[in-house]
Amino acid sequence: MDEPDVLKELRSLILLKTGIRSMTPADCKTISIEISKTLNKNVSETTIKRLFGFAMVRHKFSRFTLTTLSEYVNNQTLISAIEKTENQVDTKGLNWKETEEKAKRITDFTIKSIKNRSGIPYEMTITRKFSEHDFDDFYNSNHSFMAFISQPGYGKTIVLAHLAEKILAAKTKITQGTTLAFITAYNLLNKDNTQINIEAQLKNMLGISSSDTLINYVERNYKQNQKKLIIFLDGFSEVMLLRDTLNEVLTGIIDFICAIENSPTIKLVMNMRSTTWARFYDRIRGSSHLKKKWFPGNYFNISDSSNIPPLTEKEVDLIIRKIDHLDYKNINPRLKSQLKFPFHIQLYYQLKEEDPEFNYSTNITFYELISRFIQDKIYKSNYYTEKILFLKKVIQLTDYGKKQNSVYKDDLISELSAFKNAYSELLSDGILMEERLLNSYHPKEYVRFIHPHIFEYFLFIELLEKFQLRVGNEYFHYIREEYKSNHARFHILQWTIRFMVRMGNFDTIDNVFQLGLTRYEKNYLLLFIAENLDYREKYAKDKLSGHQINLLHHAIAKELTAFDFSDSCYKEAIEALVKVATTEEHLMLYTSLLSIYNILELDATSLIVLENQMLKYKAGNWNINPAVVISVASYKLKNNNEDDQILLERLEKNISPDTVDTLSVNDAVATILTMHCALLMNYPKGIIRLFEKLSLKFHNVIQNEDPFSKLFMSLNTLAKEVFAAESINTCFRKKIPATHYLESIQTLTSAYQLYRKRDYDQSLFYAIDCLEYFKTHSLKFVSLITYELIIQNLKSLFDHSRQNEIMYERLRFAEQNNISLKLLNTTSDLIQLRR
């Protein structure tokens, strides 16, 4: 029976089975559904239309289609006739080598095109190990197809290109001898935009006779040469906006998967965005047969519809080395964590091209990456006005981020109708995504931003417009009242600070620190402000006014009196502020704070550098000249032999005799600097006398419950034990917000008092806890003091074995950190003061 006779017989039997007397185009969909229900196999509505003459026939029907229809009408004679026809193939001129060469030319062209379009130089990209493992598992399985699925920008195409190169180079044993054809979805389109037949398109590309089927051809070759055909299919994003065209492509893919059915010789690997995959999966959801043929991969996440994991730390390090030609250890850890998501890599590369030294500690890099991403995908794209209006509506429907971040799709009906093309691009570019969630057992469709940081950007923009682009007291009051427990608040503040720095207006910068932020959040924002200033100075054409600069530094200086020496952000903020300071007063203030760090870290080298810098400045409005204090501390740490009594006298003379009624930031910093410097000395009487003089000078201001007063009293008690243990405990019970450094000093003070009261067990417990904290944060000087207290407690407890262990540990600590024996003796004498 020839093919025309087979088709004629099938048409007659289908009409008979369905009871349709007069066939219409509308009946084709019904027949397609019935076939799917009966056989769990898919024959599309368009294919049925071609069979009955309602659509143009450009290619022969596939074996799968004819066999499935024959099974549907339950006619074994037709199945035998089809198999007989398929076996009568013209084998003249068939040459697998030629087919292989054509496949290689197609693959080489596709890879070359990918290299040319790569967002960063292709040689800077890397092979993803997970893709090799997934592909190996798929190749050895009985599955017919797999797909690398993720949101846009996760490097799916690059993953497939590297995988293709490995197969071509036969670097993996399991794929040696495999023929690879790497094509794009665009290759499957035809000029007439008719029904897509992937099998026919592939046969045409590879030069396979039209009278043969792809499966028969590949299987015959497999029996002779043991070579499989692997098909890589990419480029769905190029046809995604053409909704009808994409539907045709997806239909063609499903038909092709059905055609290759159980053949182990043909494997299909695709790249799809999550939104495209969702549409594709909806089409095969009802077919258990097709779902069994799908290999989901080892990393499939059903909630995100993705099976591509973020870059590992080693992969990020490898990319950074290729981009920067530097040791990856020099890259800020926070930046590295952001680069685990591949869509940031391209933007990071652009930033590095503009500024090779771009390596900030805060999220400034991340905000620059997000800003550029939005500029490229929205403000410089088609339909940008419609996109902005649509996103504004999404933000408004979330009640400005105070409700859930997803929006019920039905609430966007008017916008979806008005901005259809803009919405399609927002989906395809990875700005928005659709998701289906069960609500009271009924699925509902929602729309949300894929990345929360992009949502926070547009939330900030909408808030800014709500207040007519004015970041004033009302703006901050609104944030304080409306976003008290909302995690988006901190990110809104960072976008706000970035905006204020760009605009050069700091009239209301004080408000940032009046929002009930944690100490860590304040320190981080200080660093964020400083780094944004530094970045602005490098690239902004206009300079900030002196008035605005003074407003900013005045607001920052008040926050620095928290003296949070154990927070790395606090120190990094001060170091960044030194770079952007423009007056001698500000430079002296920031240098003085850094010198306290150097004393705590016993860093003589850095302290000498600061000493030389301070010589350039004049201490006009300082009651205590910090340059003198730094000079004394530097002299002491250089291990000079001058008597500590003389050094303490220099410190004492440096303090003006007048009492202070209003505490300035300069006085607070210089006082804390002087106290830390004095504790380095090995002359207890001089330390006591100096602290008494400071107590008299600041008697009128140290009664307040502020960080300066509490740290002042704690250091004073640490040196002299003036206050009783109960007053310190009361201070703790009030739960006044304090820094971790202040809390640790208070705990150490309590440990000293417990030692004086001969409660050695409890004192030892507190001291060991403090030591672990001080060592973790490189506070070496107070670590030595704590070591000595632990030793004295163990000595009093007659635990000589542990005492010797701690003494040896202390000695090793001193050797590893280049600490002199003279300083070890100093800490010992401080303990003797307690006894």
C-alpha cells in the first residue's frame, strides 16, 4: 500500500471511529484531544488539519504520526503497510561521513556565532561542571530529551557551547564517535511560516534523503558504526516574542520527540528560559509517555523552574582570574558572592573595563550592576515608556512593597491588554515572571519580579515620585512609619543614599540614622556613603559644594562616636572617609580613630604612618591634641626604652585643664584615644592619675547614657576599679543599645571585679569568653590583658596544669603577632594592680 492509499484509509477510519459525517477544521482539535486521551501520545491539531486538507502539506508525514493514527483506529494492516513503506528506502548515495561533516559545519557555525555574541570575551567564560555531569547521566539513560532551564542571564547558551566543544573534541569517553548537530530554533523556521517539521528540516540540513526517515537512517548507521546523533537546540529567545511562531516551534519539538520515541540513537538537548519551559511543559503535562522521556537534570528546582545552579565559589574565582588577571583573593568577598549569579558577570566586566581598580566593600558594585541592567533592559529598550508604566502598576498593587511581592494577574488585565508587547519583553528579558500557585485548591496566576533587587529599585523610584523627587523629612518619616519591620527598608535606604550622593544634596542625611537601625546597619551605611562619595568623585563631572560636604561629614562624625571597634564595616568606613575628606579637621578626626585601631591591633608600622600624616595638620579646636597621643603610642610600640612615666606625663600635659560642659566629637575621639594609649604603659600610678584628670575634665558629660560615657566608664573601671560590680550590672540590665566592643569591655571589667571578689570560676568563665571574642576581631592588646587575667584566675584555683598551658598559648600568641616581651610585662602589671 503506497502512502496516498495509507492516508486515504486513515481519513476514512478516523471519521468512522469518531462518528463525524462532515469534517470541519473545528473537529481537528477534538480528534487531537481524543488521540491524546486514548494513547497518551500527541498528534497536534495542525497535523490533523494537514491530514484532512485544511492546512498546506509541505513535508511527508512522519512515521510516528502515521503509526499513532493507525493505533488510534486500531488497524494492524495499516501499521504493517507503513513499516513496509519505511523499509523501502533508496540507499543510493547515503554516506554517514558526509552527514557528519555537514553536522560539524553547522555546529561550528553556531558556536562561532555564540562566541561573537558573548557579553564578555568567550575565552573568559568557563565550562560548568554540573552540565557535564547532567549530560553524561542523560546520555547513558533511556530518556529522549533534556533541557537546561533558567531565567535569562544564567549563561545557558555558553553552557551549551562549552559542552558542544567538548563533544567535538571527543574529550569525554562516553561521547567519542558521537555526531553533534548544534542548531537554533530560528533555523527551524521557514519562509512560508507553515507547519514546522523538525525531522524534515534536519534531514534537509544534514543531506539525508527525503525518502528515508531520520530514525531509520541513524539506526542503520548505529548498527554499522555505533554512532549516535545528538541534537543541541538553542535560540528560543529569538523567537519568543513571536508568540504564534513560538507555539509552532514548540509543537514541532513535541512532534519530533514523539517521532524519536524509544530510539536510543537520537538524543535532544535544549536551552529554554523558565517562561518558555513553562509553556512547553503545559503542552506535555497530560502525557505521561512524554514526561517519562524527559531528563530533568540533577539540580531541577520546581519552584523556580530552573536546573542551572549559581556559580560555585571556585568557578567565580576562575572567571575573576580570567577577567582581572589578579589573584582572586584580592576581590572583595561581598562582590564575589554577587557574581555567583552569571547575569552580573557581563556588567562587572564592563565596570572593570572602565575602572580596573573597581573593588568596593559594600553593595555599591551590586547597585551599579543592577542600575546598568535596568538601563539596558528597560530605559534603552523598545516600549520603555509602556514598560515603566506597567512596572509602576505592579509596585502600586503590592501596596508599595508592604504586601507580598507578587500580584494577582487578573488585577493587571487592563495593563496586559494595553501593554502587550512591553509585557512580553519584560518576561523575555528576565524582569518579570509568571507563576501558578494553588489557592483554595484552585490554581491562580501571579506576576512578580524575578530578582528582589530589581523590585526594590522600582519600589524606591515609585516612593521617590510619591514625594515629588524630594528626599526630605516627610520621606524619611514615611519610611520609618511604613517599613518598620520590612526587610525592604534597608535596601530602600541604600538606593536613597545612592540618589542623594548622585544629586549632591545632604540636607536631610541626618534622618538616615534616626530610623531605629541596628548598629551593624548604621556602620554599613557609613561605609556605603563613603564608597559612593569616592565613586562619585572619580566619575562625576560636577563637584560637591563645600557646604554639602560639611553637612555630610558632620552627620557621619556623630555616628562614629559609637566606637564600634569590633565591626569591620566601621573600620572600613573610616578608611574610606579618609580618602574623601577635604578638610584638616575631618582628616584629623578619621586618622585619630584609625590610630585607636592600630593601638588595639599593636600595629606599630601603621601607627608610624599615621603619626607622620598628623604632623601635617594643626589642632586648632582640640582640647586634647591627637597628634601628641599618636606620637606617644607610636614611641611605645616601637619598643623604645624611654620611661613609661615620662610618656604618661606627656599625655597628661596634653590635656587642657578646663572642664567640658558640652561634649564635641573631637573631644570624645581624642579622650578614648588617650585612654587606650595610657593602658599600654607599665606605670599604674601614672595611669590612675591620668584617668582621674580625664574624669574631672569630663565630669559634667559622662553621666549620660551614650556610647562615649559608657566606654569611658568601662575603661576607667578597667584601669582603676572605681565603680562597684552592682552599678555595672545595673547598666547591663537597662539594655541600652551598645556596640559589641563596649559589651566585651564591660564583660571584661566584670571579670576583673569578680577576680577581686575571689569568685575565680565565674571570672574565668567571663575572661575565656572575652578572649575568644578579642582574638576573633584581632584586638591583640586587650587579648593580652585577658590572657593575664585567665592565668591569674587559674593560679588562684591551683590549676597549675591549665595555667602552664595558657601561659604557653599566650607566649605563642605574642610570637605569632610579633608582640614584644615588654608589652607582656605591661599586661602583667595591670593584673598586679587588681591584687
